Amino acid sequence: NTHKHTKPLTPTEEKIAQIWTQITKNKPNQKSNFTKNNNSINAIKLVDGIRKAFPSRSFSIADVFNNPTLEAIAACLEQDQTSGLSVVHLNKGGADGPVYLFPGLMVNTREYAPLARHLTASGIGDRPITGFVCYSLDEMRSDDATIAKIAQDYADYIKAQGHTAAATFLGWSWGGILAYETARLLGPDYPINFVGMLDVCDLDLNFAVGALVDINPLQERALSKVVQDWLPRTKLRAKWEALFRKMDAPLHRQFLRYVQTAAGQLPTDGPGIASKEYELWTFLDNTLVYRQHQIAASDIPIHVWYAGESVKRELSLVDWNRYSNAVHRIETIPGVTHRQIVDSPDFHASFAHSLSGAWRKVTEDA
């Protein structure tokens, strides 16, 4: 739908409006909210377009969420107030214990917005709610990232906030590993209510350690040639070659198996962060990062939520009893998939129940 402008667009606003119109076919007005009722891919495409149009500005996903309207983003760019930070403030106020939300592979904090809205409206207290942007989309991303380094950055940020009330962490998908490691690095002196694990899976089975690879040497040579023919056509060639050098032989064979299932149609739409090629490269790079990490045991209090469809499909869900002797709650949310659980009203109510401490009373009464 076409909106009437509240006043003539400035040149900066006009440029941003053009980018958004190319993405969604809808021209925004100055009050249009770019994070409302739009998927993550559109937000990523908006960031990609703004970075190209304003190359001198360090514009990030976090800047979209912290300045969600056309008018606010334009002012942010014109005043050179882009943060480049990897945090999004979903609720700034409140004296109750803060909530920190940890992302998975290629998600940003828009996915957590419905949960944040539920928490602020649920009557369990006004509290700061902060989401971290996936490090794959972070301005500060480095090619030598490790789980420990990423989690240390999160721990340093959380410690610097100076909150005294106990914090609550929630990690969705691989973000659960980051939430756990951050809590572990903060140590016993930092008060933590619990770490929530939202359908945290081991690595995708196609790339998991020890996954079967059903290609023979002849197929391996043919598929390797497909990759060699593809590399000159990609603008991410240097990144791919660096990634291949880091791969061990089993993982490289697993990548070739992926090439086989993709029928040789490897993406060449990089290098933008919204491209299929960047998403594939990021998945493989993250696979290496997570494979190199060993989860250490601790007594961190943990609450676990599984998606009913993940359980039904027998996905490789992490058993947190292997790592913590303080797993206080395990609940399956029926009828939702791995991607749907974060939006599930049943999960929102259950998480609020944990956050309010009501689960303790139920457990004690039982």
C-alpha cells in the first residue's frame, strides 16, 4: 500500500525509502516501522542496502531495531550516530532482573520481539530486556571467532551494565550454547536466575561430527570439480578458500555431499549479508566454530523447552542433564517446529511462568 507522507522526505529519507520499496514493493512514510510484521530477511536486506548507499556509516542490524522508523534511521545516518553495536534494547526500563536473549545462526532479535512484548505486558515486573544480534551479522565479526571469544564479549557487556538483580538468559537454537558459556564465564559471583534453553539442537545432521557421507572416490573427484568451477564465479572466493583450508577431511566430504544434494546449483549472489551464498558460508563457518567447542560441566540452573515437532522428528536435541546438575525444568511445547517455538504463545506463557518463580511453587507443592 502507498502511504501519504507526513511531510516531504529528506534526501536521506528518500534513499532509504527507495531501498525499502525495492525490497517490499511498498513505499514507506516517515513513521513506518521497519521491524513490525516483517521478517528477518527484509531487515537484513535493508541493512545491506543502507551499507551500500552510505558506505561511510557503520550501520548494523541493531541500528534498525533501536531506530525502527524511516525518520529515526535517517536521523541516525545524518547525525553519524550509528552504533555498530550488537545489542538491541527490546525494553529499556525497569528495576527487576534483566533478561538477555541470545541468537542462533542467522537470526536477529526481531524473532524475540513477541516474547518481549508478552513479558512487559504480563505483570511480572518491569525489567530491561536486551537481545544480542547474531555474530554472523555483527560489524565486529572476526574470522578467528570461537564460542569462548563470542561469549566473553557478551559477558563483558553484561557485567558492564552493573545490574544487581539476578539476570535471566534465554538461548534459541545454537544460541543456547552461547547463553550457557556466557553464564559460565560470568562465574558464581554474577547472580543468574536461570538459563533458558529453547529447542537447542546439536549441529545439523548433514554436518554433524561423524555423520555418514555416502559418496565414493569417483563422486568426490567429480564434485570437487564442480566446486572448482564454481569458485571463480563467486565474489566470496577468498572467504570460501580460507574456509576450505580450515576444514578437516570429514567436514569437506560432508560439504561435497551437500553439493551433491544441491545438484551443483551453488549460490553466486554474494557477498551481501542477505545473500544465499553468505548464509551458506556462514552456516559452514559456524559449523567449524561450534565443532571446536567443548561444553564444560557446571551447576548453572537451567530450564529447557523443546519444540514438539523437533521431539517427534527425533532431532538431535541437547540433553542438558549431561552438563548441569541443576536442570530444574524440562517442557515440550506441542504442535510447533524449531522455527515456530519462539513465536508460540504457549512458550511465552511458560517462560513467563519460569521468570515469575511460579514454577518453584508448583514443584514444591508437588
